[in-house]
Amino acid sequence: MEDKEIEGWDYRAKPSSLSRRFEFSSYAQTRDFLDRLDQLSQQTGLYPHSTNFGTGYVNLTIDLDVDAEAYQAFAVQVGQLYRA
Amino acid sequence: MEDKEIEGWDYRAKPSSLSRRFEFSSYAQTRDFLDRLDQLSQQTGLYPHSTNFGTGYVNLTIDLDVDAEAYQAFAVQVGQLYRA
């Protein structure tokens, strides 16, 4: 496992980024996750590079090119939102 | 212009869908658009097939395979949210 890898996330080296698919059984659950992700971003000032969602899934890509440690910690927190 | 085309949107025939990129000068504006889009979806019961966003843009794909007329009207309303 490389330094920049985070359990549960797919690590890609070029560009250095983490990606993950989160699945939900309803739009209400998807929306709840997106709302909590938004709150986390506003608290931390860190945002996914891209967020792609439909009614039952959210795909996130988090860029690690700048301030990798902060964004790795952010990825861990996002994973915790999913379990919560 | 084919029947299913809507001004401002890119129409693709297979699968039958509309797509469009909306750009914003701040995350606050992006978020405001996403919130109003969510309200519109909850009012109409119609949702984009996929929503892809970063801090300054939103890319939408709207599926026309089922109930094309309703989703065309939805696309027009989404365009109006952007101007509002």
C-alpha cells in the first residue's frame, strides 16, 4: 500500500487522486449523504474534485496533488459519513 | 432540429438524452443551483439521469427514453433556474 492510499478508496497516481462509489437504496438517502458531504466541505474548506450522482449512487474523486494529507483525512471523514 | 431537441441542450439519440454544462463563478452559486434543482426535482418527481459537479460547474444528463415530453419540460425548467 502506497503512502497516499486510503482503505475503501481507489488510488490513482497520475493525477494523484482517490475515487470511490457510494450506493444508496433511495434518493432520500443519496440526498442525505450529499447534504452531509456539503456540510463537511463547508466545515473543512475541502471539496471533492468531482461529484457525480444519480438517484441511487454518488461517485467521488478527491484530488491529492495539493495538500495530500488534508485531503486524505477528508476522504476518511467522507467514509465515516457513509457509515453514519 | 429533431422533435426531442431542446435549445441550449445537446441532444444524443442513443440513448435518447439531453446534456448540458452550467458554469458558475463560485461554489456558493454552484450550490444554490444544485439546491434549486433538487427542489424542482422534488416538486416534479423528475430527476436528471446523472449530475456531475465540481466547485464551479454542473454537468447534467437527462434521459428521454421514458416519458420524453415530461423530461423535455423539465430540461426547460432547469434552464430557467440557471437564468434566475
